[in-house]
Amino acid sequence: MSHNIITELVSIVGNSYVLTAQEDTAPYLTDWRRRYTGKALAVLLPSNTEQVAAIVKLCAHHNIAIVPQGGHTGFCGGATPDNSGKQVVLNLKRMNHILEIDASNQTISLEAGCILQSVQEQAAAQGFLFPLNLGAKGSCMIGGNLATNAGGTNVLRYGNTRDLCLGLEVVTAQGEIWHGMKGLRKDNTGYDLRDLFVGSEGTLGIITGAVMKLYPLPISQWTTLIATQDIASTIALLNLFQKRATSLLTGFEMMAQESLALNEKHFPQMANPLQGRPPFTILVELSDHESEEHVRQLLESILEEAFEAGVISDAVIASNLTQANSFWHMREQITLAQATEGANLKHDITVPLSTLESFITETDRLIRAQYPGVRIINFGHLGDGNLHYNIAPPEGVDPQTFNAANEKRVHELVYGQVERCGGSISAEHGVGQLKLEGLRAHKGAVAHDLMKTLKRALDPQNILNPHKVVSI
Ligand code: FAD
Ligand code: MLT
Ligand code: ZN
């Protein structure tokens, strides 16, 4: 049977775009963290929406599961097929065209396979800011960003991918095309289908196109690194910036010292300009549409107030773009430093800012008591209450051995604290296969059942990314 299917797939996308040889498919079968490797009947590279629809119809007819894939940079194994060798991977990288930049509507229409960085660059070339920004921008694709509702470093000011999306084109599990590419900021015609597909991680439909919001490019940006001694001061600093800089505050990232120690170990050339390795290094960015001088004065005055209030102990303002980029680089490299160090136990959590201090204090205490010597790699988008609270084994201990023995208990400890603090076990990375069980245990029974009802209604055959997010 598989031979016939391959022939039929070739007739849809062309011989060069149905990959079956092991050396051709391998790059699509292991996730970025190298945590999951699967097998596939074929990797398909369609070039347009009609081809995607025809593939889905064919797969539905033969009951073959489809794993949609973008840049394969996701952290939860959502884009990796299972081990059966019976699923097909549908990668959208050839659908990488910007369709229109509508300057008057301040929107960009594009195909799902556009790489995030190239969207940012093409918007900037026309004088617009496309604010979605994450460390994987050079490889992740807009369809993947939408499917995971990605967050990143500008959420504080511009919202996450969901907030930036106005319209979608989606191929349903039946191979129908929903033409929802409208650039409307208001549309109250019943259920919000767009929001149903955003964040659904390829389990409800395949996103083939989108209309996204654009913003004016800021004329000046000031980036600064600030030292704080504890979480209470860090939150006080955030509240001070929120009060005084209001919408000019575009970034507020936190890096605990143990995270920067990993950077120091793996990228020693990247020095923290703050003195004496403070417990917390905070990266703050202000952006303005008025003048350089206006925002610089505001920044200095806020820092002065923070020093006087004893909230901060040191600060360095980037003196030029190169230095500002190096501050951001230091923040973004933590992910790579972790990957270089070896596997770690990732937690992408969020709690209300009012319970953040309690979450960190109590979780740190419990983790250090139960797992002496472990390193708590705590960093993230603190302005959004989003921590990447990752646990690395004690120095010198084999990560695989440590993780195999402790993974389940560490996750449950952290998720228990997240629940106590009124938070969520996934702030921005999604669920995929990694947090399938976590979601079942922590979403709440009614919410979990509603999700399963939606999945059954939209994909009764269970052919779109089965056993990711929810199992039905
Ligand atoms: P993939 O990994 O290919 O897929 C992710 C999920 O979406 C899968 O379930 C897949 O089936 C589904 N999918 C992909 N394309 C489609 C489509 N067209 N239609 C339907 N479903 C689809 N994430 C953040 O949120 N914030 C960060 O700050 C951040 N920083 C990162 C830094 C680094 C260095 C790395 C490696 C990753 C980072 N990530 C971050 C995680 C990742 O980049 C995001 O989740 C991103 O949105 C995934 O996009 P992708 O194109 O790689 O999707
Ligand atoms: C980031 O913000 O850099 C990534 O989302 C974090 C991670 O590596 O966990
Ligand atoms: Zn992040």
C-alpha cells in the first residue's frame, strides 16, 4: 500500500518533494533539543495551499497521520513524528512568500513557511516593525509561531503571536480550505475560528497563510543591563518601569546568576559588563517614537530613582547599537549554553507577578533540599511573569542518568508550585508530546474534556498530529 501512496503523493507535489531516503528525511526527524527522534513514511514539501489540501484529502482517505512542521525549533516535540514510520511529515518551508504589505491597513499577508527573521527584515525595509521576536528567529517559521502561539521578548509591549494575528488560511482535517485571510481588527461573526487554530500545535488544522499586524518602527531604542539582589527588588524595578515608562517599556528580561554562569562556561568571550556577578541581571529596553534624547533622559531618571530606593545596585546603559546587540546576545545565548551543557529539565512556566516571589523562593528551597547540588537555570521574560525555570544536574553528573531518575518528580514538584501560585505549566512553548501528561494533570478536568471535544469535532479521524497536546 505504501508504494501506491508514495506514487499518489508524488503526483501531488512532484518527485523531488516527496522525501523517503533516510539521508534526506533525517534532518526533519529529530527536534532541536535532540530529545525526540521519529520515523516517517515520507517528508512532504508542498509549494501551495492546494497541494496541502490534496495531501490531507489523500491521507484522510488512507487514514495516514500528518505531522505539520515549520522550522522544527519547538521545544516540546510537537513537530517530530512518532516511531511507527506510518506518519508523514508535512514541512511548509517552500511556502515562504510574503504576499502583501498593506501600509494603510498596517498589515502583512504571508505564507506560513516564511522565516520569522525575514518577515522582520522585509517589514523593516518598508518602515514597519514586525514585533514578534525570539532566539530562534533565523529558523522558526510564522506558521510554527502561530501554531505554538510563540511569545519571545516583545510580548510585554506587543503581545504574543495570537495578539499579532488578524487572519488565517487553514487546511482542515478533511482537506477543505478555510479562507480567513482578513486584516480586520474587529469581526464578531460568531465563534473565533482564528483563535481556535492559533496555539493548536497542528492538531486541529494546517495553517497555510496569515495576516499579521505591523507597527511603526521606533526611532530610538535604549538597552540597559541592571543588577538586582533579589526577586522582590526585581519586581519593584519592573513596576517602577511600568509606572514611569508605560508603553515605552518594550523588554524586561531576567537572568539569574546560575544561567549566566553557563554562558561564561561555554562562551567565555561574552562577559557580563556588570560588576561582581550579581544574583540577578535584568535587561531592560525602552523604545520611543519621539526623540533619542527624550527616552535617554527618562531611562536615566528611572535608574536614578531605582538607585535611591535601593532597588538596584549597578546599571550599564548600552552606548551604541553594537553594545545593545551584545546585551541581547548574552540573553539569547543562554538557550544555546544550556544545550551545549547537555540535556536539562525544562519548565516554561508563568505565574501572576504577585505570586512570582513566592514561587521562586519556595520552589528553589524545595529543589535544593531534595536535589543537592543541582543548578537552577532561571531566566526569562519576567515582564510577562514567564520564567524558564530549568533544572540542570549537579556539575559533573551525567544529565541522561540524572534526568531518567528524577524527571517525573522534578516536573511534579515544579508544577505543584505553579498550581499553588495560580500559574500555567506552559507560558509560550506549548505542549507537544513533552507536556501531554502535564496538561492532562494540570489543566483541570472540565477544560481538558472541552479540548478533547474540540479535537474530536474538528478531526474525528485523529489524523492531524495525533497524541500531541491531547490524546483522544
Ligand atoms: P515547529 O517546531 O516546526 O512546530 C511547532 C509546532 O507547531 C508543532 O506542533 C507543529 O506540528 C506545529 N506546526 C508548525 N507549523 C505549522 C503549521 N503551518 N500549521 C499547523 N501546525 C504547525 N519559543 C517562544 O515562544 N519564545 C521564545 O523566546 C523562544 N525562544 C527560542 C529560542 C531558541 C534558540 C529555540 C531553538 C527555540 C525557541 N523557542 C521559543 C521555541 C520555538 O522557536 C517556537 O515554539 C516557535 O514558534 C516554533 O516555530 P517552528 O516554525 O520551528 O515550529
Ligand atoms: C528563551 O526565551 O530564550 C527560550 O524560550 C527559552 C528556553 O531556552 O527555555
Ligand atoms: Zn522564552
